Amino acid sequence: MRDFNLNKLVRTTILNLQAYSSARDEFSDFESDLIFLDANENPFQTEVNRYPDPQQRDVKSVLAAQKGVSTQHILLGNGSDEVLDLIFRVFCEPSIDNVITLPPTYGMYKVLADINGIENREVLLTEGFELNTSEILKTQDSLSKLLFICAPNNPTGSMFSQHDIEMLLNKFNGLVVIDEAYIDFSECDSWLTRLEEFPNLIITQTFSKAYGMAGIRLGICYASVEIIAVLNKIKPPYNVNELTQQSAFERLIQLDVVEKELSLILNEKERLLKALLQVYFVSKIHPSQANFLLVEVDDANLRYQQLITKGIVVRNRSSQPLCKNTLRITIGTEDENNQLIENLKSLT
Ligand SMILES: *Cc1c(COP(=O)(O)O)cnc(C)c1O
């Protein structure tokens, strides 16, 4: 790896910032018999009368053990969306820096760039949904701070060549954010095992997909100790609430349930794939490493509307580049998928 100096990528404002230290940063050991009169809380027990642990230590320690990383490599946020926003605000100077995104991909990267006043340079995937590495490297300049790679990619469901990603990790000037929201559905390995090798690697994951907890809003960021430290500096002190921490913890210690659901979803994906191929207006189904299928049809707007009238909502991705006449269909339960198939077959 070439010379890497994280401080050159951090905004000056953030480097010089004196972080807020909350009451619970200083003392948060509720197991002890300390008397807490420091945070102006109501002392009467309601299960949530105390501020939550700002460092979410219980959740992080289970995650760390399961993923084989130390807790210092983990930051948790109010969904991946907050994690991604923190990354923008630490590294990108408004009206000066730029980021690179790779459409068709997750729309949030561009929205966050727009919100933060950061130029978003788009480099399309190739026709085969691979990374256009030479174009990405031509597009970067000394102010390119972040490159977003969604792997497996939403909405295509595709995985990128490991060799290409590695090349970008070696040659991109800024930080490479690999969004692994769908990694648990994939046969490919997470980049988590490569964290020590690449000081410019940030990996995001989420409780919203395979873990079945979109409602609690919990996103995960894995990166070097230095990157995590600087993100911690600006995160709101109590960004992950007590109820979220409790339910995430309970889910993590029952990972066998998650794994059972995962294997049901993957079985259903194979079944749905075969059934969709029998539908006369389906022309192509893109190979998917995620829990959805990107399906090419004769007329996506028409099929989308027809499905709505049958009470089934899918995502019309036709407006995305390289995704003409496509519907993105999430894998449901066996019963939901059966209804989808029946209804699709009845359409004329
Ligand atoms: C669904 C999804 C997420 C999850 O975002 P949360 O804010 O954690 O719910 C992140 N990235 C991608 C690509 C997604 O599709």
C-alpha cells in the first residue's frame, strides 16, 4: 500500500474540533451501584429513563466476537444512512471536494452528496454491470474523497470482481466505501477480513436486510481504528437509542434464527427465479447475490401498474441507467411469492 495519511483526508474543521463529552461518556456503568445524579434524568424506573450507552458496548462486543474484529473497528449509527452521512461530514468539504458513485446503484449516496453540498461524479457500470475501473481512475482527482461501491449492488443484485475492487483500493486517492447491505445473502466473502490490509477501506453493513430489523434503524461501519475514532468525534452522543440496542443484542444472540430465515429466503429466490422464467413477458432475470431479483420485462410501467391493481408492490427501476424496463422484486415468504407468481401468470 502506498503512503497513507488519514489526516490529509479529514476536513480541517473536524481535525480541530473539540468533541462533546456527554454525561454517559464519563460514567455509564449501570451494573455498578453508583448513584447517577449527573444527567438530569427522571430517577423513576421506566426501562428507558436512563440515557443509552453512547458507545453501545453490549451490541459491539457481540458483533466483534461474531465478526472476528475488535470493537475499536466498529461504529454504529441510526441506520446505514446516518453512518454514510457521518462519513460525508468528516471527509468532504462542501463546495470543494467530490465523491464518485457508480450508477445504477443505491440512490442515497447521491442524495447525501447533494445534502452536504458535495459534487457527485458518476461513472456508469459497464453493460455487464461490472466496474469501469479505468474510467473511475480517470475521473478521480486530488479532491476525490470517497468512492462508493455497493457490493452486492442494489438494484442490479450483481457482485463485482474482487480483483477490480482490490485494484481500486490500491489506486483510489481517497477512501473506498464498500456498502455490504446484502452481503449475508451472497456467496462472496465480506471485505471485513481485509480491513488490516487497506487503511482506506470503510465497510458498511446494516440490520435492515438479512437481520430482519429495518424498523429499529441500526447501521454498522467497520474501518481502521483511526477512521472510527474520527467518526466517533462527530457522531451525536446518543445516536442509537436504548430500545434499538436491546433488540439488536437479542437478535444477535439468536443468530440461528437469522440463519434459518436466510436459508428460507435463498430457497425461495431459486424457486421464484424458475417461476418468473415461465412468465411470457419476462425477458431476462439478472443473476443476483442479494434478496431481490432485477427482472427485465416487455413494459415495466404497465406491469408495475398491473401488479399494483392486484395488491402487489414491486420497485420499478426503469428510470435508472442500464435498467430499462426492469422491476426489482424482493423475495417474500413462500405464500407471498406464490401470490406474486399466480398474479403474474394471470396478466395479459
Ligand atoms: C437497504 C440498503 C441499506 C440499508 O440502509 P439502512 O439505513 O441501514 O436501513 C444500505 N445500503 C444499501 C445499498 C441498501 O440497499
